Amino acid sequence: MNSVESNTISIVRLIDDVEKGNIALPEFQRNFVWEVGKTYDLFDSLVKNIFIGSIIYGVPSFEITIRELDKRPKKGEGSRRKLETKSYEEDEIKQKLNAGSSFRLLLDGQQRITSIYRALHNIDEVWFVARNVDENINELILEEILFEFSGQQSSENLSIKISDVFKMMQSNYREKDIREKFFDKLEHPQNVNGNAYETVFGNYLDIKNKLQDLFKSEKLLSYYLLDTTLEKFALFFERSNSKGVQLNFIDILAAKLYKGFNLRDNIAIFEDEYNTEYYKLNKEIIVRSIAFIVLKKDVSRSGILKSLVPEHFNEYWKPVCDWYKNVLDFLYANNMVLAQSWIPYENMLIPLMMFLKEIDGDFSQISESQNKFIKFWYWAAIFAQRYTAASNEVIIQDSLVLMRIAKNEKITDRNYFYKLRSQITSADELHSYTKRSSAVYKGVLNLINYHAKGLLDWKSTSKLSSKHSKLDDHHIFPRGYITTQHKYNKDNQDVLSLVDSVVNRTLIPKITNIKIGKKSPSKYLSELQKDNPKLKHSLESHLIPVELIEGLYDDEFQDFLKERADKIFALINDNVIGINDDIKKEFYQEPKVVKAEEKKKIFANYYNKKVYADFYPKTEEILYQGKKYSSPSSAAIAAKKNISGKNTTANGWVFWKFMDEQGQEKVIDVLRENNQQA
């Protein structure tokens, strides 16, 4: 093959190639590292026909060792299984190719292909959550139907699991089978009945068919097939791994605002004023915070680029930067984060900043009750992995909730506390978190610091601070030590896979970590104890058994891990799992039921236009543009005709919306349900 050819392929063909072994991953390629949130974004892009980049294959002409794509579960049995490898000699590859094989190496696109494979085979749960629409779904495209991709189904929205769609493609299920095996097991259909049930089932089938058509589309994924001699192969990786300069949306925004507000200069002013290690300015957090204040319901990149103007930045840049610094000060002072680089989700700063805005920018004004909720919310959001995906919606909801707490108002959304449930439900699950990019990994290390009221340095028992030294996530049992022990030889994959677990990690100054090297725990700790007689106090603050100094655990690595994992999980239970119900009792109240004789201000969005009306729950009438309609649906039909000029049907109970006490949009059907219950 002498030229580079561009081609397209369907997801179905791609998965078939993976399962037939036609696509091979070079052994030296990096591991699959995508958090599941990136998988949601990937499917969102596919539905919205957003270019996701080309996959690049190479036809090998040399000996190569390959390994399987990562099909392991993220936790539990098999999660730490060693990935299988296979070596091919040059002659073997030539024989495969001469026999007409489609064998090729995956040079670029591993994360995307693996994510798609894992979603379709239910290794990672990926749900298509539909918007609640009153139009005929059959006439809409997938992008118009999609509300979000999520890791769980919604009880409020029709949902369909990606792996179920793929399973239905592979078998000739009748509608009766689909209803029994898939649809009736969903949460949302259990909340509807009668004619609505059949309508929802019809919508489910329509979405299923549209997703199957998407997966079969031959033009969905683009790829290049390269002629890879060994020389070209090496050159490709050398050049593809070099870092280039890329524009992001903040750069584009800076260019847009330049005439009226110099974004780059203002960033430089902040960085000159403050210690950039201790207060590193996250430009996107500041911009999104301004967007929340100005736009209320939109912190998306498109909304920011479209709607924010220099006047907004001239008004809010300085106060928002002050709140940003004060929030970091609050987290540092309460030992909720040891260093800014170790914040699990930086987007969590935005709701805290909105809380601070409501109390005039001064955390010293908060009550004990407010302090209690904020700390619960902080840890619960981390261990619920709340900001892994759909972060814009989460930012808005959490900001509205914390603003209510700032005003001493109760939370009226019962489901909100469900969303704060920990996804870590056992000590054993902690072993699967091995990467510092993981929010849970960072959360565990920060929670230990919080429990200790500040981790102690191993050299002096003074409290650690990012102001004084760079922190490193140190292996308590060094990798070099474990790999040299006969008991933990290189063939014991179960043990070796645990070395990088967060349970075997703790935060200490980087220089101390370098000096520890490959020594046994008892050896390096004994050496440190000569300079610090109170070393045991330091170890206790890190939840490390002091017997480690005497060497009682040197040959009992797994016993050490079990003991420390149990202690860490106990902290998660004390600060999240075990107090969720008590927090709910204290901070939740039933939403106010609108009295039947009262009218309610309502609105609707249609064709990007917003219309307003009054709703009378007692008579179910709606006053729209001076005319009273006998039902929400008749008023909705009139509003849609007024906007579009077309006669269309409409379900007024979901067309019209109102703002609840918590500042969230709800369909007026909720008002009908509340009054019926009352």
C-alpha cells in the first residue's frame, strides 16, 4: 500500500473486527485510561454528528507483540486480571496478510474503540436518557430526543441502555420479548400507566431503532490505513506524541472580549497578586461562575461564547476571583484539601462560590448547620462521583441547592439526596482506584487529611502544606520493594496490581519520597524515626499502623492493605454513607403544595422562544395572551401555532413548566400530582 486512504466504517463492523481479532493493539501502547464520563461524551458526539477524530490503523511488516483491548470490569472479580498478549514473528504476519486477513495495528484511537466496545458489551453501563417531549418521537432525530448519556437510568425520563440496544440487534426479539426482557424492567415505565404506558413503549422502540440505525451507519467512523514499515512506524509515534499548541474555548473567548475586557491581562494580575502554587487560577471555573450569575441556567461553552460580553466581565471578574480565593482558603483551613492540585473535581468550587456570594463573601458568617451541610455535600459529591459526567447540569443544580442552604432554606427535591449516595460501598472496592486522575483516589487522600485535621510530616510532625513543599502520593510499600520480594514475585499479578492502589498511598513531601526509594517499610521508617522520635504520631495521622516501624508488616502486605482499607472505608461511612439519612431529615422538607384556588406563573420554550402564562390548578385552565383556555393542552396548541404558524398536537402537562422552590424547572404535571396527593 503506497498511499494513505481515508475510509469510513460502522460501529457494528468495528465491533465485529475487534471480536475477530482483526484489530490488534501494540503491547507498548498506553493502558485504557478513560473515565466513564468521557465515554458519555463520546456517544453524545456520535449522536450529534460531531467529529471525534479519525482512527489510524497500520498494516505491520515486522515482528510485533500485541495485547487485547481492555475488557475487564472496573471493579470486582477479574478487574485486576493481566491483559493477554501475543507475539507475532515477521513471517507469521506475512502469512496472515497473504491469506487475505484484515489484520492491522491500532495506532491511534484505542480509548475511543475500547470505550465503544465496553459500552456495547455492558462492561461499562451507558444509558441514553431521553428528553420529555410532547412531539412524536418517530419524527425527531436522535439529537432532538437526547437529554443526556448517563451511567444510570432515570426514573423521570425514558432511558435505554446501549448494551441492550446492541443485544437486540444480535437477536430476533419480538416486541413481546423486548417488553418483558428490557422495557418492563426499567424504572420510568413503572411510573406511567394506561395509554401513557403504550405511548412510552412506542417511544422506547423508536429510540431503539434509531440507535440501531446509528450503529449500522457505514459513515459513522472515519479511519486511515497506513503502510507501516518499521521506520515509518517509529516516525509516526515520535511525531504524533509531540505536543502542539491547541486553541481552547477560553482562548476564543479572550479574542472575543479583547476590545472591552482583556482577559489575559486580568489573569496575569491575579497570578501576580497571589501565590500561583497555592491559588492557581482555573480560568474556566471563573468564566463558568460568571456565566451562572449572568445566564442562570447555562454554564455551557456554547452559551458562554454566545452570550457573555465585556460588561459582564467588568462587573463580575473581581468579586468572582475573590470568592474563588476565599473558597480555596475555606477548604485549606478545614483540611478538606491539602493542595489545589489534589482537588477531586474543580467544578465543585462553583457551587461553593455561589454559596459564598449569598452570604456576602464571608465564610465566617456561616452557621453550624450550614457548615455541617457543606461538609457533607463536599464528601458525598466526591464519593458519589457526581461530577464525572453531565457536569453542567450538576453545577447548576448544586449551585441552586447551596444557595438555598445559604439562605437557610430547606431542600425540596427528595431525589437530590439519592444523587449523593456513595458509589463506594465496600472497603474492597478501594483497591481498584490506582490513578491520581481519579476523583475517588484524590478524595480518599484528602479525606484522611480531613480526619487527621491536617496530615503530619514524617520528618518533623509539623502539618503538611502545599505552601511549603510539593506533595507526592507515596507508595507506603514501595513498588521496588514488593517486586524484589520472593513472596511477591513478578508472577503474582493479584498482589502486584495492588501496589498502586490508593490504599497503599499517602501524601508526603516529594523529597522525602525520593529518599525512601526501594527500602522495606520498616527500614525507611526506622531511618526517619532517628530524626523524628514522634514518627508514630505522624503515621497515625495517615491511618498507617505504627507496627510498620517494627517490621511486623514487611512480609504481610495484603494484611496491611486490608486493615488500612477498612479504616478508610470507615471514614467514608462516617462522613457520607452513615449520615445521609440524618442530613436528609434535617435539610429536606416536602415541597409546598400549590392551593387549588391559587394561580401559578408558568412558561414554555418552543423554537427557541419563551412564552408565559398563568395556570389555575383548581380548574386546570390556563390564561395565555389574555385568553383563557379550558386545558393545558389547548393552551399549548395555541402557543405553538402562535410561534410557528403551524397546527400541531401538544401535551400541555409537559409543554408548560414552572420554577419550583429550589429554582429548578418542572413540568406542570407535578402540580397536578401534588394536588391529587394533597
